[in-house]
Amino acid sequence: MAKLPCQWLYLGGFTFRWGRGDSAIDVLRGDTGPVHENHHRVASIPVDHSWDDIRDLD
């Protein structure tokens, strides 16, 4: 489950979710909207620990 606050970005049939301080971006199948559960997760992409806001996800 992602930490709060979270950012979601829908792109190419997948939702990319990242919570501030998380060590990975969760890739969810489809346009899930702002969900915190992992039911649709298909992958996790590790990120650098220096990430701290939505500009990093963009």
C-alpha cells in the first residue's frame, strides 16, 4: 500500500503511483484513479531516495 500523500499518473494504459518517500513507483493496470490498494499492480520500479515531490514522478 502506498504512503500518503500519493501522486498518480495515467499513461499508455497504466497508472503510475508514487507516494512521497516510497522506494518504488507502483505500476497498476488500467486507469485505476486514486487507489491505495495493490489489486491491479503489475510491477514496481525502484526510484532514487532523493525523490520528494510530483515533479520527480513527471
